[in-house]
Amino acid sequence: DTDISMIAMFDHEEVGSSSATGAGSPIIGEAVKQISHVLGAGSVSPILHDRAIQRSLVLSIDQAHAVHPNYASKHEKHHGPKMNGGMVIKRNSNQRYATNGITGLIVRELARRAGLPAVQEFVVRNDCGCGSTIGPVISASTGMRAIDMGCPQLSMHSIRETMGVADLTHGLALFRAFFNDFSCVDSSIED
């Protein structure tokens, strides 16, 4: 494998990620810089670092709001994720989520190649507020591409959060596909 894969888990996501150990800290940017330094045989190579940033993709994984039967009107008509229906890509035109056309395409292709259900979409209605995730925080501070996604669930942030078992399996399979096939899918996309 010629790629370097990394998993980072952060503290303080629910309170804005601005801490020494949160996603707003320099941890990711510094890690990529240090890895680039080591790969450059100990010399500082801005070109190597820039290439690493350009070839990176951050999967910002949280949960996603499934259509709740009591609050179905809170979802856009054609963007209502269902539990046990597969992973969910989250989009927001105000950049509260980091997903864009290219990152969405990459994940959809990874899921297709892995034989997973088609990835679902979550789009917040324009007249409803929207939280955010670490995706835009990391993307803005590092320049890395990012996508926000997660497993669909009901009653997020309540004491009775509920999700489907099949979605946990779909998520694990998609993460495996990401680590195995990202480089191939990414290199197949033309500018």
C-alpha cells in the first residue's frame, strides 16, 4: 500500500471543537506535516506536503437524522434517510457540512464498488436551523477535502437515540472500502 491511512477521534465536538484536543486544534495539520517530513527523508518538502493535502480525504463521521415518523415534515421531500437503509451523506448549502460534489461522488462510488446500498442523502430544509460537524472545521484549517456522513438514527441527542443494526454493518463495510479503494477511486476522477 502506497497510501498512509489515519484515524483521528476528537474531543469536544458537541461544544464547538475549539480546544487543544478538538478538531479545531492543529493536530491533523501537524500530523500531515510530520508525516510529509518523514517521507521526505527528514527534509522539509513543501511540494510533498501540498500533494499529501491534495490527495487526502477526511471522512467526518457522526450520526445523521433519519426521518422520524412524528416529524417527517422536518425533512426535504426527497432527502429523508431511513434506518437500515444505508449510510447517509449530509449536505448543507451554508457549509455547515463539508460535503461537495466530488467528495459525494467518491463515497457513492466506494459504496457501489463494495456492493452496499446506495448512499442516502440528508439535506436540512432551508427554513430549519442546522448544527455543524468537524468536517468544515478540519477542511477549513487544513485545506483537505472532506465529507460529512453517518448512520441514520432517530431522536439524536435524546436519551432514546435509536439506530438500525444493518446501518452499523453498512458503515463498517464502507469504512473498509474507503481504506482499501479510496486511492483507486480518487485517481479515476478527472479534473
